[in-house]
Amino acid sequence: MKILITGNMGYIGPVVVDHVRKHIPDAKIYGFDTGYFATNLIEPGKLPEQKLNAQYFGDVRQFPAEILENIDAVIYLAAISNDPMGNAYEKATHEINAQCTIQIAEMAKAKQVKSFVFASSCSMYGYAEGGARSETDALNPLTAYAKSKVAAEIGLQKLAATDFTITCLRFATACGFSPRIRLDLVLNDFVASALVNKKIEILSDGTPWRPLIHVQDMARALHWACIRTSDIGGAFLAVNTGSNTWNYQVKDLAAAVQKELAGVSISINPHAAPDKRSYQVAFDLFAKLAPAHQPQVDLSSAVRDIATGLQKAHFADSDFRNSQYIRLKVLAQHQKENRLNADLFWQ
């Protein structure tokens, strides 16, 4: 099996490559990435891309179709990957997350690729009261990032066919350790702050709901989507990807970190403005369709995984929210040093 991963040099990609290597040993794996975060390694001596058959560098907005020759599956991870970045770079977010997703899927279909897998997001449910949201519920995207994921799904649906399956995995909020770890994700942030500052500061009142998924379980789901056929879920499938047991309020996440890491205090802002991003999600369809690829990491294990990884890497940056582990800060630094222009093209 030959798999191309766009955006492989981010947070999720190295974990996906490692998972595929273990579970499909004879797979040929290729990466395509612009390299925004290539040097943001928690352990600089270890290069995850050594496990690839080839690494291509380029921008998905200038994607060379010939790379898709003889590819069986495309995993589209390339993205401006959270709300702060989406708000700062709305044009690039729409182009990379939506337009290019559809364009590369069109190229893939023309090259007779069998499977196209899109890393979508549960954030498209926005603010949702009245219980967990399923795939048939109305979408309420509140940010440029969430809106880009909705636009991509709408465009992809038109391309699906029995010989070209498209799977949109609406992932819960990511967490967990990775060679290119992000600390702009809620649980990762809480663990890092607990380790180096011995405190967790919740900027909201702690009540917003978040579904979470460990990055290893994201890799498990992406593997399944690559081998999924149209008789399982249809030629086009948009599916909430996570576990019903992983719907938590933000204050519960902080408490879980405090339980695992001794001597940590928690502060909550009771006067904070309401967080409009609050939603619970139902993952029953994913459980039904992919019983052999269900999430296996629980919350306490995830906390320990993040903490252990950071400790092994001798992480000690008390000002990490201004560091290379915050993706928006990395892009801003590239621009400050004239490496990227306003549209996030390399100069």
C-alpha cells in the first residue's frame, strides 16, 4: 500500500507515520509538507521523517499532481490548525484547509487513488446545547478554522464514488505527546503548566464542554479510513471521531491533571465571558463502523503520556505560551524574520 500524507511534519503526522509503520509494515509512506514547523522538535536529535520512503517539500497551494502517481491513499493533514491561527490568517486558512483539500482530492481521483482521508473537526458544531451532537445535527461553525472544515466537507462530498472513497474524520480536540508537540491544545497546555509552573489557570469559568482524542487514537482512526471501503459507511463518510467517554468540561480536565501530578493548584475565572465554543459530541457511528480501531487511551493515561514525554525531553520552559510549541507564535516569528509573507508563502 502506498500512502501520501500532506502536512506530515506537524503535530499529528509523526505519530501517524509511526502507527502505519507498525501496522502495515510493507507500506510505502510519502510526506508532503511546506515545513512551517519542521524544526519545532521537542527532541531535536530525532527526525520523524526518517521513517518515510520520501519527503517532498512544497505548499499545497502549488501541489504537483505527479506525486499522486500510483498512490493508494491520501491522508490530508495539511491545515492552518486552530482558531487563533485561523483568525490571524483567514485567507490562507480557507485556501489550505478548504480549497486545496478539494483540489488535491480532484487530482487524486483523476490519478485513480482509491481513498482520500480528510482530517476534519468537531469544532464545526460550535456552540451546541441540549446534549451530544451527532452527524445528522445542524452545524454551527463559529470561526474561520471551523468554517473551512465545513467548506471542505461540502466540496469533497461531490467527488466521492464507489472506487474513490472519501472519509472526513471529525476529530475531537487533539491531545497527547508527539515529537512535534503542540502546547496550544487544552490538555497539553494544562500538563505543561502543571509541570513547570505547578499551577493551571483556566481562563474561562471551566464549564465549556470539549470532546478529546489522543493523537495515537487519531492515528488509529486515520489507518482505518485509509482501508475503509464504500460498503462500510458509503462512498462519502463524515463521521465524529473519538469516544463518548471523552466528553469533558474544561474544569474536569484540569482536575485530572491535578490528580496525576502532585502539588498543582487550579484557578478558575468565574467572571470570564461565556466561551462560545462548547459542545458535547456523540461517537456512536464511529464505534459502529470501526469497532477494531476504537480509541484506547483514557484521560489519566493521556496526562501521564504528555508529562512523561515532556520530562524525558527535559522540558522546563515556564514561558512556553510564547515559545515554539505555540503554532501561532512560530508563524509570527517566520514573518518577523521575513521568511513568510502575509499569505504564508515562503519568501
